[in-house]
Amino acid sequence: MNKWRGLVASILVIACLPAGCGVGKGTPAPSPTPTDAPKVRSLSVSHCQGENRPGGGWIELEAMASAYEARTGVLVELLYVPVTTYPTWLDIRFAAGLEPDIVFTATTESARYYLSDWIVDMGPWLDAASPYTGKPWKESFYPGILSGCRLSPQQDVWLGVPLTYSTVAFFSNATAFGKVGIDKAPANWSGVLEAAEKIQAADPDAIPFSVMNSVPWNLYWIMNHFMAQVWYDQVPAMDVITKDGIVDLEEQALAVMTGVMDPADRRFVDFFRFLKRLAAYFNRGFNVVEMEYETLFNQGRAAMTVNGYWFVNQSMAEDFPVTYDIAPLPYVDKGISEFGIDRPVKYAIGPQTPALLVTSAAESAGHLEQAVDLLRFWTDPDSGGKEFFASGLYLPAIRDIALSPSQEVVLDTIGDEVMWIAFGIHSFTSEEMQTFHVMLQTFLEDETTAEDFVAQWKPLVLDACLDAIEQNPQWRIREYLPS
């Protein structure tokens, strides 16, 4: 292993220098109490925030970094990596022993990172008092959000901490709808297809629905909501390990192995058939374009899209010409699938995956306490958190951050129904995820039927599920399998 890391490190010194770095220049925010963490000269933080998004991510990071440097004298180096290459960049860096002190990301790979000894357990630090609040650090976060950062429900290991929580919404162009006599956003997916057909029939050059599928993005948001609804009746059969009303990834793996969640099930056929129908109304080149899909909607050229809460704030800041309505994602009605719930749904905020990870390299370099101190500063509402969330671009996972008017609008799409699944059988491993994504891209543009697609997909899921079970012994899946 050491020989391998040394070889990769030698290559990376020449060929894989940091993609970019910056240090904040914002106004420092005072901290209410001092910190006794030992000082180091600098901390490195990798991220993939802000490309192709004016005012997004990078500015907030620089403001927080500048405030921390002013407060502690510790330089924060921000290492920018494009989102499309970030997972691979991290794997190469970890393998070479050249990882940064802190990884800022939203990933399902954090358990693998921990089991590979690449990141440290945050549990002891969460229980201890933060010098910025004077309270246990875990109390800085909204209730329930932290549970998504645990290695498994059976193990008291915390992979990192969340920073934001994500919610997505359905956006419709009121002007485009008005031209074809539609007075409000459709509540279900059959209504979306009908609206798209009307818009296209009235103007063959119109773009009924704009998306980006060059990377796993908004089609995957749709997929998660769709699965949460069509599989809802099977929750009791799948929630058998922790029995907490949430079907975790290990429970999804068990469901796949026992046939409860068969990748060839009719529910999946219904989803892929629906998605293929919807794809007929997507923007041209949707499989290769990136953030251009946002521009199409922002400029009033697309009639519908699915986007995150940040769009509302961007729209106010940049004065987009589009007049839009915002609503929860459409529900799966019986016209789309016999397993649809056939009623509107507003989901509550649930557990969030860890976004801020401290690496083992930071511990080896003697930076662990300082790295944790930076994260506590970053999640303190009166100092780093105040700087990072000042623009209103993000919805904070931490308490006591004032919300902007635009964020309050988004909160109207949030309700109290539990999102019981973070659907993941397509991404048990990073290799499976990459293969599935290419398969999906091809499927949406060729003549393959939904039935044939799931038949091709099923062996991929089964193989990846077995690999994931072997890679995650903490799941203890084999204890629940028939002997």
C-alpha cells in the first residue's frame, strides 16, 4: 500500500496539481469566545462549488475563509475542483496520500472513505463543547439532520457534519403556460406531460422542459421522489434492520438480495417508461450540456424545470426576465404508475449526508484540532456560519441563521411527510453509478424499451450490491439473509 501511494504521489506532483485555490477577502466576523486549538500555518479545503453559477458558492467560501484567517491567523487554502471530476480527483488524492485537510462535498462515498482510513470519526468532537457556542457542537444542527452522517445505525461513528440541507422544487414559466391556456403548475406527472405536449404543439421550437443529464443531477431528483412514492407500500417489508421508518442504503441492499426490491419490478419499468416519455420534451443536447439548462429557463426560453432552492435567490439577485411559479415536485399519479400515491406530497427535511469531512492526513500532519476548529467556526451562526450563509444562496443545516425572504418562499414547498428513502440501488458503488449513468443517457435517446432497460440493468445492480455488502461489513447484511 505504501509503495502504491508513493508511486501515485510521484505522478501527481507532476500531473495533478490543485485545480485552483483562493483565500477569502471578506470582512471578518468576531467570535464570541476564544478557541484553544493549537495553531497551524494553513489548512486546505477542497470543494467543487460555484462553477457556471454567478455568485454561487465560491464567494461565500472566500468570505468564511477570510473571516477565519482574521480570527485565528490560520490561512485557509480553497482548492477548487470541477464537479464532474471531483470524485475521481478525491480517490486519486486519497490513494496518493495527498488529500487536503478538509473535504467539502455531498457524497455517498464517505463510509468508504472512513473504512479505508481516509477520514476521521467526528463523534467525540460532536459531543464536546464548541468554543464558539459554549454548547455541545451537535446542538448547533437542526434535529434529525445529523443522523444521515452516521456510519450505520448500529455503529456510533460519525463521518462528518452537514452544512446545508437540500430541497428541490418544480419551477414553471408562467408566461409560457399562459400562452397555451394553463393557469397553474401541474400537480402530477401526467399533468406535466399534458402541459409539455400543449406547449410543443403550439410552437415546435419551444422547450417544454429543460434538464441537465451530463452528470447525475435533476433527473436523479425526480427519480428519488418517484421511488419514494411507488415503493411506499413496501416500507414495512424493507425497514427491517433499524425499524425506524427510514429505509437506509443497507436496508435497500437487503431488499435487493431478498427480492423485495427487484430491479426488474414493474415500478422501475413504470419509472423508466415515464422518463423516456418526458425526455421527448427536453432541451436539445440534454445529455451533454451542463448548467446551460438553467440559462434556458432563466431567460424564459423553457417552460418547466426542476431545480434547487438556490434558484429563487439567484433570480432575485440577477433579475432574470422569466416570471415563474414554484411548487413541490409533481406526484406520481395512477396515470403514470398503478403504484402511484395519487395525492400531492410535501416532504419534510430529513437526515443529510455529511458535507464536511476531516481527513486522516490532517490528523497525521498535526492539523486535526485546527481542522475541527475551522468546522466549528464554519457552523457557528455568529461567525463563520454568518459569513457563509449571508447571501441566502444556501439553506442552513445549522440553527439560528436568519433566512432571507427568498428562502421563506422555498420553505412553502416543504411539509411534514417523511422522505423515507435516499434511493441508492443504482449507486451501491461508484463504478455502478458511472455505468448506470451512461446506460441512462443512452436509453433516453435510443429505441430501447423500459422492459429491456431494466433487464439489462438488473445484473449490474446485483453485482454492485454484492460488492457493496463486502465493502461494508458494518451493514451486517448476511445476518438477515436466509441461511
